[in-house]
Amino acid sequence: MARMSLNKAHQQQLLALAKSSIAQGLQTGKPLKINLADFPAELLEIRATFVTLQKHQQLRGCIGMLQAVRPLAEDIAENAFSAAFKDPRFPPLQTDELDSLEIHLSILTPAEPIAFTSEQDLLDKLQPDIDGLILEEGYRRGTFLPAVWESLPEPRQFLRHLKQKAGLPANYWSDTVRVSRYRADVID
């Protein structure tokens, strides 16, 4: 899986961009419009990202894309805005929350299918703390970033919760379940 290593300056630039996009959203109700010419080539690669917001170590918003469709800098700006204002699990962020917000950026590798013969075979192939997973069954789909392993460290538990996130019963299994894995470089 292709990994990306950004230097500290690039990482700080992306974190500042995420915060600026949220601040812009608080002022105008719209994400920050960026000029791609203002960014170095490393931040213009087409990459899939997630932006996770936490307040006092509690989730406050998380939005992202599993498919790489936009330049990295643009994806971060759009997803930061969406995590702050469009995550349906939370009310839109308020101005007084901005200073207590922790911003975590996940830059994903392209997803790769996992070949398995049974649920146990799949469980045996999972790499806790490394794999992000996408589970698909029919039109249902759910994903967990690798960071979710911190709260669900046991593979069976991780998979059960992922099935529920995809709208399936925790004990559901069929031969048509598809699972892909990806990794994430986290910037915080």
C-alpha cells in the first residue's frame, strides 16, 4: 500500500487549512475556497482524506471520502467544513467551540480488497491498529478508520460494530460480504 510521508511543515499547513476552513464556515456558512496555486506539489496529489474533530477527547464530527477525487489540500478544506457543520450525528459547530477543538487528519491509502473464505478467515487476516476497513453487502456500506481500533481493539468486536455501522446485524454473515482495507497517515 502506497504511503505518503509529508514533512512537518506540510502537516502544519494542512492542519492550519482545516482550522481556517472551519473558521470560514463559522463566518460565512461556506467552506474556505482555496487557490491550489498557493500550495506545494505534495499537497496537490489526488488523495482521499477524513477529518475527525474532537472536543475534550469526545468525537465532535468526522467526515471524509474513501475515493480520491480531489487534490489533498482541497479535500482537507472541504472535509473539515463538513465535519464541523454537516455530520448528521452532531449539531453544527458553534463559534465558542473552535478553540477547544482537536483536529485529526487521516490521509488514506487506496483501498485493497481482502480475499477470505469465511468470517474467521477474515478475522485472522485483520491487522489491529493498522487496517481501516470498508465492509460492503449489497447496497449497505460502512467504514472504520484505523483509529477506531483504540476503542474496539479486538478484531471480532471491531467487525461486529462495523457491520452495525453498515446497517447489518452484528452477527450477520454471508458469502457475498466484501471487505477492503486501507491505511491512514494521521496528522494531529
